[in-house]
Amino acid sequence: MSKQSQALSVLIVSTLAFTVCFTVWMMFGVIGIPLKKQLGLSATQFGLLTAMPVLTGSFVRLPLGIWTDRYGGRVVMVLLMLATVPAIALMAYATQFWQFLVLGLFVGLAGGSFSVGTPYVARWFPKARQGFAMGVFGAGNSGAAVNKFIAPALVVAFGWTMVPQVYAALMLGAALLFWLFSHSDPAHVSAGNASFRDQIAMLKDPRVLKYCQYYSIVFGGYVGLSLWLVQYYVGEYGLEIRTAALLAACFSLPGGVLRAVGGWLSDKYGAHQVTWWVMWASWICLFVLSYPQTDFTVTTVNGPRTFHIGLNVVAFTALVFVLGIAWAFGKASVFKYVSDEYPRELGTVSGIVGLAGGLGGFVLPILFGVLMDFTGVRSSAFMLLYGVVWVSLIWMYWTEIRQTELLASATPPAGPSRA
């Protein structure tokens, strides 16, 4: 088989494996709703339940990225997928809150698959096509939408316990397919002689920290909202779970599938240009989404009149759809930064950046619940995200836009030529 054919095979089965891993990783976003009623959970406890798999999936990203550099992505990915199967299957037999939290930690290993697949896939492609290749692989984020199609149907037809049983079988089958159709190349194993301390020293690089900040919103926000939106639709608009999940998929599906388009745009226009406009699109959407349902009374010449301001379900869905597209592009553009600037340490740096994004996905659902319990305002979740985007925009302006302006002004103008 030619190198090109191997690269295509690796891309296809890696994307399939990542899609299954992400579907499993987002499982609590749907089954958490009947569990919330069954266990009598508060909004904060619901946020903690949905976030537990994200915690493990975040912390394992750094070592998994390092091991991928050292041992190759094929072996690491298969072992990772197989390690999640027992915990997924046992989820069907849990009955208490603490049991779900503990099992959620082990299920969360699936989330680390991104830091394995990203460098594994990228090294099979030339630099000019790495953004597109990583974007196609990253489209496995659409597993969040797949979960919203499969899980509600299983919950309604058979009860929530059927979901982990089906997902365990899916994970096992995906691991087998990945092993059969993926390939290894010894030339792709790099940084094998570097120490663990040398590799995590990348955390001191200010550029790495900046990319962590960007990824904490475009990926962390995507994960957080993917876990939160179904119950948001149920609570805010009184929808039943299948309709709520279908509408929530309007955010999750483009947020995953269109990542490949973001990779292509990043290859063509550069990571900086794409990320800058992603942040501004996010800022506009989140500003509108942050406004709560409001009734106010105005005294007129004909007496008091009451007005209502708030997003209906159609306008809300349209805005989160646009937000999902923006974050799909942003997830690809951030990793284009990484592949351009750290080709030798791609696994390590992608692990660090992925860790930051995953931690964002862990912290945000908990904070969404805390804010909702404290304020009673559901749109407070979008207010928080709006603030995070502000931080990214300011950081980007001072380190990239402003620096470019200063360099341009410091360049002396070309004088007239002398004969």
C-alpha cells in the first residue's frame, strides 16, 4: 500500500474512532437529565455529574500526547479505547451519585483520544495540508451531536441504562476497526529522547499559554455547552428530551463537522486571521445570548404598559448554530498555530493545549450550575462565556494585532533610489 493510501486510511479510521470516543465522552449530557430527576440533583450537582468525564479526559491529554510522540499513535489509541470499555458497561448498574462520579472519571479517558489522534494524523500529511487533515480528524467532535441523536432515542425506548450498554459495544467495535485499518511509521516517532521535564517545560512558553486560552473557549466552551444545552432547552423552553436534543444538535453538529473547513481556511489564510474573526463572531453571538428573558413596565400617557424582551426558541437556536460554526473554525485554527510553530513537539504541545481546552469543558458546566443556582438566570452561562471571549480578544490584540502594528511602524520607509 502506498504512503498516500495509508495516510487516507489512517485519517478515516482515526476520525471514526475519535467520533465514537467523543460520543461516549458526552454521554452524561443526555442521560444526566433522567438521572437528575432520579437522584434529585441540583443544577450544580448536575454540572458536576456531566463534567466528571471531562476532568479525566483533560488531565490525560498531556501524558497521552507525550506517549504518542514517543511510542506512536496507533498503539496508544487502541489501548486507550479498550481501557474505557469496562467503565462504560458498568455505568448501567450504578445507582448512587458517587458511583456515577467515579465511573465518569474512567469513562472520561475517551476524551484523551484527541491528543493521540491529532499528532498521529498530522504526521501522515505534508505541512501545507496538516491544517485540513487535523480539521477532518477534529470533525470527530460531531460525536457530541451523534450522542444527541442516539441517546434520547434509547432513553425513550428502553430507559437510560441501555445507553452505556450500547456505547460499550460501539467502543469495542471501533477499537477493533482502528487496529485493523490503521498503520505505523517509525519515522513519525519523535522527541523520544526528551525527558518528561523537558517536555512539560513547554508550559513556560507564553505562546503555548496563549493558545491554551484560545482553546479554552473554542473547545472548552463547545464541550461545556454540548453538555448543558439539552437541559437548557428543557428548562427554558419546556421541550421534551428528544426535541431538546435535536435542537441542541444544531450547535454540536456544525461545531464538529465544519472543523475540516476551519482547517482548510487556516491553511489558506493563516491561523491568526481565522482565529481573530472567530473571536469576534463569538463575542457578538454571546452578547445577544446573554440577555435574559425580561419583562419591564413603562408608564405611558395611556397608563402602564408591559413589554417582554427575550430570545424565542428559533432565534436562540439560530445563534447557537452560528456559534457552533465559529468554534468549529476556531478549534482548527488554534491547532494550525501549534502545527506551524511546534512541528517537532506536536504531540506534547497539542496535549498541553488540549488539556487547557478540556479543563475549560470541565469547569464551565460546574460554573453554569453554580451561577444558575445563585442567580436563578439560565442565560448566566452565556454571560460567563462572553467574559472569557473578552479575555481572548484582548490577549490576541496585544500579542498579535498590536505587535504587528508596532513592527510595521518601526520599519523605515524605503527611500528614493540613488543612481
